[in-house]
Amino acid sequence: MPASEREQAAAAERLFFALWPDDALRRRLAQCRERLANDGNGRPVPAENLHLTLAFLGRTDTRQRACVEAMADAIRCPAFELQLNRTGYWPRPRVLWIAPSEMPEALKGLAAALHGGAEGCGLSLDARPYRAHLTLMRKLARPPGDARCPPLRWSVDRFVLVRSTTLPQGVKYDVVREWGLGE
Ligand code: ATP
Ligand code: MG
């Protein structure tokens, strides 16, 4: 590998595009999480880490990052509302999640544009169908009971690019760029 490529590979970061709740919504999500699983079953996602992934890029070097940022600059997407009104449990990853039962066209279009754009920058993304959700808890030993949360309304007017770093005490997310939605 030439030295310039080695440097770029060494500078690679783990990145993903996401919708990032404001503090008020984070509090309501944390309340919902406590209502659903409060018996020591599973590991809560820290309130400051709660997010909805739009596109997971994985290891991204500096050249690819510049490419995906330029791609995101060119995206035009209206603001939209999400109703987080469905919770569920996926047994294989053992996660408890909350999601909108209806996917607004704007969200579908935004996620698809980011996926397609990132692939155009040479990244290979997860080929499974996109399922919008926020993970509330991980590593549940057993499915949660039948407690429910009131629906949470989310007015989405921006999306962000996040760097994910694995630390001994857990994962740390840093928002590195943000883009507004609207006309
Ligand atoms: P950790 O992997 O350290 O336990 P994490 O899963 O929260 O923590 P990342 O692996 O960086 O951190 O993932 C960031 C976000 O992207 C999470 O919402 C995760 O569920 C999602 N994600 C991770 N890998 C993929 C993938 N291959 N396809 C789609 N989404 C993914
Ligand atoms: Mg992960």
C-alpha cells in the first residue's frame, strides 16, 4: 500500500448518518425505556446516545468522508413528523426498540439518498432492507413484559453525521456535521 493510502486508512473513522433527538425528546425516550424494562433485564442505551440511524457507513477514510459530506450537501428533503408509536423486541440482537409505525415518504427518501450516495462514494452498506428504529436497550436476557409507552411525536428538521468510537466504558458518539431539512 502506498504511504498516502496507508495514512488515509489509519485516519479511518466509524461514521453513520442519523436523526438526533433534542434533549426533551431524549428525556421522554428514557422515560419510555424505564417503563418498558426496569427490572435489571438488559443494558439501557445512555440517554445521550439515543438516535435513529439513517445509514451506517462503517470505516470511512478522509477521502470517502469528504465525498459523503458533499453528497449530503446536495440532498434536498422536506422536514417531517415522526410518530414513535411502536415498540418491539428483536430476539437475535436482543434489543428493545421504538419506531414509527408509518414511514413518512420524506424519511424513506432521505435514507435511500444517503445509502445510494454513500455507495457512490465507494462504501459498501448493509444490504438488508432499511428499518427505521431507535434502540432503547441492548442485551435483554428475556423479552420485555407488555408495558406500553405513550406515542412520542418528533418534528424532524435536521440530520447529522456521527463518529462512533469504542471506548473501554462503552461506545461514544460525536456529531461531526449537521444538515437542515426544509425547502
Ligand atoms: P457497539 O457496536 O460499540 O456496541 P453501537 O452498535 O451503538 O455500539 P456502532 O456499531 O458504531 O455503535 O453503530 C452505530 C449505529 O449504527 C447503531 O445504531 C447501530 O445499530 C447501527 N449499525 C451498526 N452496524 C450497522 C449495520 N451493519 N447496518 C445498519 N446499521 C448498523
Ligand atoms: Mg454496533
